[in-house]
Amino acid sequence: MFLRSDRLFLNEECMIKGKKRVLTWKNYHKYVGVISAVFMLFFCVSGIILNHRKLFADCQISRAWLPGSYHFQNYNNGILKGTVALDDSLVLAYGCAGIWLTNKDFSDFKDFNTGLPRGVDGRNIKNVVKTGEGTLWCAALYNLYRHDGSGWVKQDLPDNEERLSDVALDKKGRQVLALTRSSVYTVSSLNLNDSTVYKVERHQLQSPENYTPKVTLFKTVWLLHSGELFGIVGKLAVDFVAVVMAVLCLTGILLFVFPYVMRRHKQLMRGKIRKWEGTAMKWSQQWHNRLGYYLLALSLLVVVTGMCLRPPLMIPLVLTKSSPLPGTVQDQENVWSDKLRAIRWDKAENVWLISTSDGFIRVDEQFRLPPVLLPSEKSPTVSPMGITVFKQENNGEWLVGSFSGMYRWSPASGDVADYFSGRPVEKRKARPVAANMVSGYTDDVGTGKLITFDYVKGATGLPIMPQLLKEQPMSLWNFALELHVGRCYSPFLGPFSELFVFLSGLLITLVLLSGYIVYSRRKKKRGNNRDMYQ
């Protein structure tokens, strides 16, 4: 009996000392949690959408519901990326929302999307080319299409499940090349029995000599955050964590609101409480505690890796490269897996010039020899978001544009000059975003002058943008991306929107850890109380 009393006294003393600390953690969990729960729900829902792009490809929303920076004005936001002249008067203009038929004055636009997917995501056009025979081909985000005179017809690419990066023509302008994120497809037309059939061949690029494949730590963390690092199983696992965290948010909100509702209802009903209210409160408490306690590690993994994908933590990750992780999707026989971005025929060198995430490479015409990787210090800077201008001029120089600016480049000498200022670029910095965020160009306007499209500012020297283009929607996937990374909050947060994900991650981490601490101490306290009476 003495031992029981002594143990009870010690336990009460510990409870008094720890009471203030427990209440502090409880308050952190309660009040910070209810504030961050709404944003956490946005993270969960948008993350699931981002993980299954093709599933939501036909879903879209009106840009009228979004802040003004997302509206199409003056040909901004990638609505136009490039043009192809059909004849002396007609031009095809293409961009993130489809293809349009216009004149060389850009004064009249007509829809040219017959045959393309209904959803705007499937009409995100990478490039359009016209063969010497006059056949039009376009590379949309998911498929290659050929125009048969009445509409676009899908051209199957065997064994391809990747997104397309580009479409180009060979040196004779007859054969079509479709570039995916990892391979090259050649499409040749054959006349058989008075009909045209298309022969498709897949080419996998070899590894350059003395080349060791590397991936940025940012890319590895990105794949880990989405679960894609371990394929579809990993993505579904992260989806499950997102659902769990959404349940934690909803049950947390219920636990915060229900006591006030029940007290109010008790006053109105003279002390009576409905049975379902008590059951709902108990059910919410049980599942909130169990899910938060047992899935803490997975939840923290998703939150912390998400924080690393935005400033300031992303900067060192972008600058650090490592070998592909064995046993993951990075461990591929194809060293160019998910690295190919654009392809053009180099008339001066009589080879293919390909833009990759590792830099520029030269490949022979038949793709039989190992590529040659050009020195990065003698190449223009290209944004991680990809190349947007890739054009060879008559003198053999190249115009290379991206969100990192636009440059004139001579691969033979390695000279690079800023396109807008004409000044030589001495120090090559991997700037993801420059003052001129070039999203495309056209040289098919009546004046013949090259006009660039800026992603933010649009274009100068063109007529007023038609209403037909202004009304184009945004894909649900792109909206989820803007919501997930916090860019859509920029009208309210200004420059602090860049830190939204990082700060939100800190708060969510605090909520998860404080909940774990409070629940662990309660479990320990209940265990001690049981021991005292044994």
C-alpha cells in the first residue's frame, strides 16, 4: 500500500511539472493546426491531381476565376509559342491552348483544333512542322498528330508511354522526327496500293564516351515527394498519405468545432445531447489519433521533401548532382531517360543538335554513333523549365531561348551573346528565370521581323489579342500545380509567395510533431495509471 501511495505522489508531482509543457504543445497542435488545415487540404487534393495528370487531362477551369496574372493578355502566359507559314497569307499559330489559323497581320484567328483532345491539357502544343509535301504535323503533350486536310489524326508511336518534347523534320524536309522525353521516333511515309502508310521506328541514343549519368538532388527529392521514384506503387503510396493527411485535417476541424456546437446544443436542448454527436466526436478522436500517430514518419517525409522543392531549400539541391539511385526509376539502361527536350537538324555541321537536361549534344543522322556532349561553358544557359526557342539562322548561328533569356550561339566557336543587348556572355550562370522569360517567337508576321513572346509581358508589335484566345481555359493539372507551389497566392503575399511552401511546411511539421507528443504523453499517462492500481 505504501508503494502505491508513493508512486501516486510521484506521478502527481510529474504531472504538475509537465502540465504547462503539455498544454503548450496541445495549444500549438490545436490552434496552428486549425489554421493550417485549410491549406493542407489544398496541398493534399492538388498533390493527388498532380500525380495523375492523364486522369484529369480533360478537366479545366476558367481563367476568369484566377488572379489577373493568369489571364491571357498581349499573347502572354504561353498562349502562343510559335508559328508556321502555310502560304503567303495564312499562318498557323500554336501554344499551350491549341492551334489557330490566322493571317500574317495577326488580325483574324480561327480555331484549328479539330481532332485534338477536348481538354486543353491535351492541346498543349510543343511544335508544328510542315513537310516538303505540305503535310502538317504537330507534337502535343501526349501524342503526335498529322493533319489529313479535315482534321488532326493521331499517329501511334509504338511502346511509348511518355510525354512528347518536340517534332522536327530531317534535312530533306520529308521525314518526321518525334522526340519523347527519352527516345527518338522517325516517321516515314510510304505509298502502297495507291494509299499512304507511315512507317515508325524507335531510336534509343547511345551513351557519349566517358559519360557518367548524373541527376540533380532536386530531381531525386522531387521524385521521392511524388512517389514516382518507385513507380506506380510509390505514387499510390503517396496518394494514400495525402488521403490520410486530408482525413487528419477534416477530423481535426471537427474536433475543434464540435465542442462549441455540442455546448450550444446542450443549452438549447436543456442538457440533452444527440447520440450521433457523441458518436461522431468519439469516432473523429480515435481516427485522428491513430492515423496521426502511426503514420507520422510517412507524413513527415512527404512534408519535408515538399519543403525542399521550393526556395530556399531547393537552391543547394539544384546545384548538387549525384548518381541515379539503384532499384528506382532513375536506374535505367537508357542514360537519356527523361532528359531529351528539343531536336533540330544542324545544316552547318550536318548532324542532329539536341537540347537535353544535361546540355546540348550532337548526333549523327541515323542515330547509330555515340552522341557528342558539347561543353557547358561554351553553350547558352537554358532554364530547367525547358528550351522555348531553337532556331538556326542562315549564317549557321543558333537562336536559343528559354525562361533564362535568349541568346545567339555559335557552336563552332562557343561564342554566346545576349539576343536583346548584343553583348557577349562571359560567365554562364544557371539562372532558372531571367528578366526576359522567353516563351516563344514568330518571324511570320507581315513585316518579317522576329518577334519574341515573353511569358509575363507578352509580345510587342502585334495587334490586340483576340477574344477567342483570351477565353481559353487553364487545365486542372496546371491549376493544381500553381496551387500546390503557392504561386497563385502571389497577389496576396507578393514576394513572400516564394516562401509559402517552406513556411507552410514548417507549420505543418510543428502540428504533426506536437500532436505526436501530446498523444504519446497521454498514452504514457494512461499506462502509468494502470500500473498504480495493479
